[in-house]
Amino acid sequence: MPDSEKFTQLGRPRRLWAVGAVHGEADRLAALHDDIGGRFRPGDRLIYLGNMIGRGPAVRAVIDELLAFRRAVLALRGVIASDVVYLRGGQEEMWQKLLQLQFAPNPAEVLHWMLQQGVDTTLLAYGGDAALGLSAARDGAVSLSRWTGQLRAAQRTSPGHDNLFSALRRAAYLDGDGVTTAGLLFVSAGLDVSRPLGAQGDSFWWGGAAFNRIEAPYGGFGRVVRGYDPGHGGPQVGAHAVTLDGGCGFGGRLLCGCFAPDGALLELVEV
């Protein structure tokens, strides 16, 4: 069985709601929550497919909205904490690596690359300054540790933010019954079909180039669903691979797919 600290087993859900990349677009996320909130029922599962932060202008507001909606869902009788799942995407991976930047062998180069990938808005959200970070990276580990320490302190003082980042999982899955359903796998951006689930590593957030060419079940999963397409090709629904990326954070829309336990896409919500 996959490591439960890295992967979430989704049990026997009634339906599964999967939210694509949000990328700091708090208004769109709130509109999506307004849409699906009245239809979420006990027995449903809600999976955020990573890349919730970064790119867009309202990173902290996105985290606050995620936490507020989780509280609203958990207030429903019969809904439990494990019914809401957050996956780690590329933006969350970069942010966690940024908070440990003093351990990187070439921190200035790493930070410069991260800034080009959209981590700057997350940095600003927690009171960070990119120029000061680059300066600290050039000054050495002591200065850089002080700079990242201030960012970690800002995250800790934001109610619930530390807990949410600590709850991130690499993937979520629904086992098939071996007869009528072949299982569902939810990832952030990518999957290397030549490697088993536990050996994917960074493929979950950086290995998305060949995702839409998945033409057969993977590891017992009849369908794999992702929330971010690095090629920005828009939503795509194939027999074995589904992409729920409408370009949110890049001028596009936020998508949410509602799935039956057998993998059928029941509804596609766009805001």
C-alpha cells in the first residue's frame, strides 16, 4: 500500500469533486465554492489538485478561502476531516523549498528560477521581498536563514496556513473493485507511467508533458485526473487521462470536475 503520509486513500465515496489549479485567484475560488457548496453531500470527497498558490494576486486570500470552505463542509452532518484533501503542486513544492533555501547549494540561482515560475506572489503574500532574498543568498547561509525564518514566522502567524501546508499529499486514489471499476488516481500535473506510484517523486508536479498521451490504465487505475497542464492546452477529457486546467492564474477560468466512483465525469464546473 502507498505511504499514507504521502498518499490519500479515498475510501468509498458517493461522488468526487476535483478542483484544478487555482493559482492565487481567490475570487474565482470563492465563486466555485458558492456553486458546489450547496450540492456537496455527506459521502462526497473534495480534492484540490495542487497549485493553489502562486501566480495570482491573492495567495493568502486563497488559503483563507480554502480553510473557510473546509469548515463549512465539515459542519455538514456526516462529513469528516478526511473528506477534504489537498495535493501538493509545483507552486506548493517551490514554496516549501524556498523556506529551506539556505540548504540549497546555489540558492541565488534557485530563487531566481522560482521567481520566473510565479513564486513571487506567494513571497509577497507572506511579506517577503525578492531583492532582499537574492541579496541574502549572496551574503551567505546566515543571512539567508534569517530571511527564510521571517517567511516561516509569517506563515505560522496566519491561522491555519501551517496546518494546510503540512496536510499536502502527493496524490489521492480510489481503488477499483476488480470487477466493474478500475480505480481513479488524482495528481497535480504529471505522471511517469513507466514507474510505480511510490517512485514518482517530482513527476507529480513537474512531469506533465506526456500526460495527455496516457492511452491505457496505469497501475490498476482506469483514469488519472490532473489539475494543471504545463502546456496550457485547456481542459481535456480522454478515456484514461483527464486534465482540469482552464488557465486560472493565466487569464483563464477555474475548473472543477465531479466524478462518479467508476471514473465517469458527471459534471464540469467552470467559473
